[in-house]
Amino acid sequence: MRRDDRVILIGEDIAGGTGGKGEEDAWGGVMGVTKGLYKEFGAGRVIDTPISEMSYIGTAVGAAATGLRPIAELMFCDFLGCCFDQILNQAAKFRYMFGGKVSMPLVIRMQCGAGFSAAAQHSQSLHALLTHIPGLKVVMPSSPYEAKGLLIEAIRDNDPVMFFENKLMYDDVGEVPDEDYTIPFGEAALRTDGEDVTICALGRMVNLAEQAVVQLRKRNIEATLIDLRSTSPLDVETICESVEETGRLVIVDEGSPRCGFAADVAALVASKAFGALQAPIEMVTPPHTPIPFAPVLEQEYLPNPERVIMAVDKVMAYGR
Amino acid sequence: MQLNREDLHDAYRRMVLVREFENQIHRLNEKGELPGFIHLSAGQEASCVGICMNLQEDDYITSTHRGHGHVLAKGCDLVEMMDEVFAKRTGICHGKGGSMHMADLEKGILGANGIVGAGVPLAAGAALTSKTLGKDSISVVFFGDGAYNEGATLETMNLAKVLNLPLLFALEDNGWGEATPSSYAIGGDILKRAEGFGIPAQAVDGHDYCAVYEAAGDMISQIRAGGGPRFLHLDVYRYFGHFEGDAATYRPKGEVEKHQKERDCIMILRAYIIESGLLAESDLHKIHKEVLSEVEAAVDHARKAPSPEASDILTNVYATY
């Protein structure tokens, strides 16, 4: 925002308190992510809106088409239902539908993820839903370092970027350089390098899979753990290259299983690297249910390191 | 009233251009020459032209699925539009948009739109750009009586008021949301609804070019001066069905013909111009003739223009990917 006056923030309570008599910038977003920006950039660039997702997301789309670089915050990705037309039919399609004459430098930041007992309407991971739509880019960072690099990349990108932030990770601590840096989309990162099995994941699931990798190493099973970073574009090449070496693939994803992201990766690998596979592809996902409220059920819902280990054991045992 | 000879000449020309463009598209479609869904706005010309004659090049508009008139009135190129309707590579959207998605950002046209009400928040976004960058440009959202009941419209009326956006809501009420009368579908009073959002609202006879031009001009001046959003209710009438091929049996027999005879907006402007003495009947005749040959030339051009290449299917999905 210091670098480019055209970058604005727009959303619900992203300052919090605008126009009231108490503290202005009281919240900085419901999770405090944008706290302090209102004081530096003012109400002209940190714009609190009424609770009306269709209008302010659509306003961000129109502003992006006409010269601003808006960063809209959708409080929870579950609220996509309240503004979906502006994403599905407008932001995603303008460049193509208008013959390449429009740029859409728009970022929509949104929370995802279960684990807070926030139940079925505040816990979903809807990245696959948006990945299905041509014209959108879809990103999910796995650490503070990744979050900064990918977010700066998103802001400077000239396409609409859907930026998923797992709400369980806001308190994560990690090394982050002070200076600006960007991480390109569609270039996966290798978290660990091993020759026995390939594990692919996104966001918080990368950290959860890494816990499994540490346990597996104690049993002399060496895994390559790939942080995919973005689902659109997707680094299919890195996944397939790794599977060519290991012959075994486990995909860990927090989205629903049917027509889901894990299923998409499995299909791509099955069609592009079938000859390398030594075992059926395993997918670690939630069951095909809404997200339950009770902590005991929610833990049953979520993937965990034990399930990743079970899946790895299954692909390792196959054919032996 | 600030109507001078040049403005009237321009306005009449633009209205006739929209009318003849629509009539031509209707004939071409009946002959089976055009692909896709087509919605025509013939009959509603005083609204789009009366408003757009008040706009600067850097002002923005968003339009509807019935958008040819708005887009032509804001200055989109006739030949490129015709090429687009014919799905040609030389079309304004290179054959990827068609009738429902005409757009020209360089002219401030954020597109016709196939989703009812979707242009309303988009226009608010363009207005936010003007406000944020300190420009004196404004936005006009053209929307129909059907869109007046969409959540996107109602949410945006509130948002535009809250953010004091330079935005004119132009409700073109042609009496029919597809096949359902607006009198059935709109609950409550149209102007009072807008006023309930704190937006100054006014009704104008959308068949009367001079009345539209004047009312829109006043509101646009207020908006440009920082007064925030305004709402204009235009009573208009469409001659063709909702879409091309719609027999429009929901309208009583003879209604269209009666309207064309008594309330046609081009007929009304023509009478005004001749009575005012600013232009002679022969001038208007000449305009009509010129427009007809321009439209004919555009059709010839479109027929001969190249179709998209198969490889075009993959271009312009993303800037980078």
C-alpha cells in the first residue's frame, strides 16, 4: 500500500469502528489481520462496508476493472454463497469475455479451515470450488514466510486471486524477512525430500503432513513432501516428477472429497504418470459431510498425522 | 434547457442508429444469420441516448443483457459491435462475448451483462475508482425493472449511499421483467424505495428525449459536484420480445402498435426538432439515410470478417498463468 496508491482494502470491519464514537480501527478485521492499516492509510483506502458481500465484492471487481488494485476481505470463505455471482460470472470472466481488453488485479482474502468448533457455516475449505472456475487463481499459504511472499505476489498480479488463510494458523510463528519478496504461483516447494513416497498438500495440511513425515522417518520411510502453494495454477510437473521417483502418492486435503482437490490431483497423476505408480493413489480428506460442531466430531472430520501415516503405510505395503 | 442544434443533431443520429441497429439485428436473426441469445432495446432509445449525451468520455457505464443501445450511445464502434454479433474475430470482444457482453473499457463501457443486476455493484466499483483517484468522472448503472428486485441492486443502493459514491442509478422500466409485468413484481413504490435508502429520486418520461436529457443532466451535475448517488426512474417501452424469438403473447394484442403510433421516442424527438426549427425535415431524412447505409456497411463488413481461429480458445483466460 505504501508502494502503490491504487491498492485499497475493502471489507467488513477491516478497520472496525468506522463512523462510531469509540475506537476507530477497533478490530482490523475479525481476526485483526489488517489492524493498524486504517491509522496509516485512512478511511479512503481502508474501507469498512455494510454487511453486504454481494455489493462490496462486486464494487471491488468494478474498481479492479477500472484502475484500482483492491484487496477485499471476505470474512469467511463460507460467505462465498453471498457474493458468488460477482466472482463466478464477473471477476473470473471479464478478461476472456471482453477479448482480453480488461485486467482484473483483484485479491479476495478469506478465512478457511475447521478446528475452532465454528461448525458448518464458518469452517469450510472451498478452494476446490474456486479452482473449478477458469479465470481465477487460487492460493493457500502454509507458513508466515509463504503467506507474505504469496500475498505480495497476489497484490501485484493482474488476475483475480482467491487467497485462502487457514484461521488456525494466525498465531503461527515463523521467520519472515523484513524486505519485500514474492513467491510465484504454480511453483511448488519441497518441504522434505525422500525416495519412498510422495505426499502433496496445501496450507495447514502441509504442516500436519510434516508431522507424519517426521514419525515415518523414525521407521526409515523417507517421504517427499510437496507444498503445492496454489491450486490454480497447479505445479503438475513437480508432482509427476516426484512420483516418477517414488512410485507412490498420498494427497492430503481439507476440502470435501467429491470432485475435490485431492481427486483432481489423483486424476492428473493417474493420467500423466500411470506407468510410474507402484500402488493405488491414497487420498486423506474429510468425509463427504458438512463440518460438525462437537469437538469430538470435528476431530473425526479433520485429517490428522495419524491418518497420513496410515495412508503412507497402505501405499508402502501395496504389492510387497 | 441547453439543447442546441449540434446536440440535437447528434442525439437524433444516435437514437436512429440504435433503432436501425436493432431492426437490422432482428431481421438478420430471423434469417438465421446470427448465433446465440439476443435481446433488443428498440423503443427505449431516448433513455440511453438522453443519459449518455450528458456523459464525458471518461465516465463509466454498466449495462444489461439488453445493452446494444447503452453501448452504442456511449460511443462503442458500430462496425466492431456488428462484427461481435456475427461472432467474428474482429468483433469488439474478438468473438468471445457476443450480444450480451459488449464492452469497451477505453470508452468507459464496463460491459453489457448477462446476469440481471450484476452491473449495479460493478458500476459502484467504477465510481469508487473515480472517488479514490480524485477524478471528476462518474458512473451510470443502467438496469431494468427486473433488476430492481435483485439483492445486488438493493445492497449496492445502500453501499453507494454509505460511501457517497458518484453514481447514477438509471432504472429503465419497460414494464416487463422477461414475461412478468413490473407492476406485479415490484412491491411498494419505486421512488420511495430509493428514497428509503436516502437517495434523491425522480421519475421522468423515458419516451421524451428532452425530458430525459434535462433530468439526467441535473442529476449528473449534482453527482459530479460530490452530492453522492441519485436515482432516475425512466418509463420506457420495448418493441420486440424479451429475447429474439419470444412471441410476447403476455402483452395484449395491439399494444406495441399503439405505442409505436402514439409514444415512439424518435417520433416525439422528431416532432420537437421540426417544431423548434433547429433542424429541417430534410436534415433528419438525411441523417436517417446516412445511418441506414452505415448499418448496411457494417453488416457487409461483418459477413466478410474472419471467424476466430481455433487456437483463440486458449487466449486471454489469464494475464499470466
